[in-house]
Amino acid sequence: MEIQENTGFAPWGDPEAKPLIRFQNVTKRFGTFTAIDNLTLDIYAREFFALLGPSGCGKTTIMRMLAGFEDPSEGEIFLDGENIAGVPPNRRPVNMMFQSYALFPHLSVWDNIAFGLRRSEMARDKTRIAARVEEMLKLTRLEKFARRKPHQISGGQRQRVALARSLAKAPRLLLLDEPLGALDKKLRQETQFELMDIQERTGTTFVIVTHDQEEAMTVASRVAVMDHGKIVQVDTPATIYEAPNSVYVADFIGEINIFKGHASPPRDGFCEIAFAEGLAPIRARAPEEMQGEAEVSFAIRPEKVLIGPERPPELPEGRANAYRGKVIDIAYLGNISTYHVELAGGQKVKVQAANTRRIQRRTITWEQEVWISFTDTAGVVLTR
Ligand SMILES: Nc1ncnc2c1ncn2[C@@H]1O[C@H](COP(=O)(O)OP(=O)(O)OP(=O)(O)O)[C@@H](O)[C@H]1O
Ligand SMILES: [Mg+2]
């Protein structure tokens, strides 16, 4: 798969914006194994940037190269336009927060936060260190816990100490490798909002690695989806979700139905996709790169499909795709329900509907004959 060309892309549409970080054709090999494959990527100041991808795709390797723990085998990394090759980790305005936090167990919260400052050019200036620690305690709402040791506070509080400590020296770039991995789901969600708030207030550029795609979508202004050492797509969370550029990205982020078929040449921006297995053709918007007929995949999110006992009359005639099917499974999740619908040709479609009315979940039942439908702009046609 090709790397998406994203150099020069300013996230807020400012053509003058200069990247804080630029990876220029960076390759990283470990022996004969290529961990990062010709990576070109810009990250801008004040961005909250997320790296997302399966285990082993190279996320930590990218961070370690930024922090200076690894050198690229080929290519250059620029910080503010300066090549940072050979600049040791402690001379980079970059800090890396590891998943295990590595707090010093014998030191208080206060001393943990002060630790790096006492080894910096601030070392002799006790008043300045104290002021900075107090500022960090306030930022992370830890004032009350300053005198406690790490084992006397909760996991979420420890996570905030680690964050306070990594922000104390005011790095320009903070690298967060699975920072919330140790927290349970509820605390994790709360902490995501705290992270966003702290990032905004300090104006520090954050690069976060996470296995959790929802987390990446929540916190990040832009997300890079990786596959085997390459970035497949870099975009805002909404674009990644609504307009994935490949089956890989579509499938990686969220739930999705994917059908392989044969698309007719586009006419007025739309095509008809025919399927081998008895599924009636789907009319959908043709992607720009599609010139003639093509083997494609049609992808549609479960929540973009409507379900009902009858063919929905509200869909505009000629723009609708509607199919008969039978409900074979229902998962009630409280706020939404997921319906597994089997179509006449045997294809299975996942449909999600919000349970806005109390009676909703009783209106469609197991084994019921239903109609599913979607407009011609509800899904995406993918050529790769
Ligand atoms: N020092 C090393 N020597 C040899 N191979 C390495 C080294 N560091 C990383 N690798 C390999 O490079 C690949 C990328 O590793 P990396 O740690 O960047 O993955 P990751 O995306 O962070 O994965 P995870 O989500 O599991 O943390 C892996 O296949 C890994 O085994
Ligand atoms: Mg990793």
C-alpha cells in the first residue's frame, strides 16, 4: 500500500504553517527487518496527534526515533526545520512518557515531579523549581497528594503524577506511549478528557500511541493509521471514520459492512456495483480515482443503514438502496441495538439503530422479515 502524501498539509488549513516535526523518507531497520518503511510525515505545533495500528506496526519505533533513543537507518527527522540527527535525547525538547510510568516509589509525588528539574539548568534555583512543581500539581489537580508516596495514591492519580513529571520541564513535544493502558475503562475515559484539557492549556504538542481506536478518535486532532511500518492514512478522526481510503483503514476503525463487487464506469459521479452472490446492485458515489469499471469493495457503517418492517418511504426515489432480509440476531446495548440481518442472497449485514423510544426494541424481533436501506451517499466505494 502506498504512503499517503501528506507533507505540507496544515491541519487548520493554514498554508503558511510550518511543521514542528518532519519525517522525511525515514526508514528504520533492525538487522534485515524493516520496522519503518520510507515514512514521510509532518506534525504541527499544538497538535494532538495519534498513531494507531496493530501490534508491531512500528508506533513505538517512531516515538523512540523522535526521542533520540533510535536513529533512522535512512532519511531525516527535522524539528523546527533543523535536522536532529545526532542530538542526544537529553538535548531534545522532547519527553517520552512510558506506559509503566516508572515513578520512584521512595519519593513523594512532589519529589517525583521535581526530579527532572533538579537535574536541569534549573538545578540551583530552588524557588523556581518549587514554583514549577506547584504549577504542575495544580495543572494535574494533585495539590492534595503532594506529600504522598506513589503507593498511597490511586492508579489514575499515579498516571497524573507521571504526566506532571513529563510536563515539568516544559517540553515542546510530549510522546505518550499507551499512557492510559493501566486504567480501567471509566477512568480511562475521564482521563482522556483531562489529557485533552491539559494539552490545550499547556499548548504542548502531544503524540499519543494507543491500541484503542476510540481513544485515538476522542483525543486526537489527527490520526495516522499504520500498517507494517507504513502510514496508510493521516486525517482528522471524522475523515478517517467517514472517508477511509482503503479497506484496511475502513476495517481497522469501528464496525463496518464490506462487500466485494464489480463497479460500472462512473456516471455523474455515481456507479452501480454488481455482486456475484445474488445481492441486488448497490448504487453509490464513485471515488474520484475511479475512471472505468473496477473491482471494488463497498463499505458502509452499521449506523448508516436503516432498518424497518416496511420499505422506508422517506428515502428519495432513485437514490435509495433497499433490500429485504431477515433478522437473525439482535444485540441490545441499551442506547443502541445491533441487528444482524441476512439478505436473500445470504449476505449478512450489521445494522445499528438508536433506542430513542422505549418501545423501539420490541418493534423489530428475531426472525422478522425486514427492509434495510441506505442512500447512495451513505457508504464508500474503495478501490484498494
Ligand atoms: N531493538 C529492536 N530489535 C529488533 N526488532 C525490533 C526492535 N525494536 C522493535 N523491533 C521490531 O520492530 C517492529 C515494530 O516494533 P514497535 O515496538 O515499534 O511496534 P508497536 O507498533 O509499538 O507495537 P505494540 O503496539 O505492540 O507496542 C516489531 O516487529 C518489533 O519486533
Ligand atoms: Mg509499542
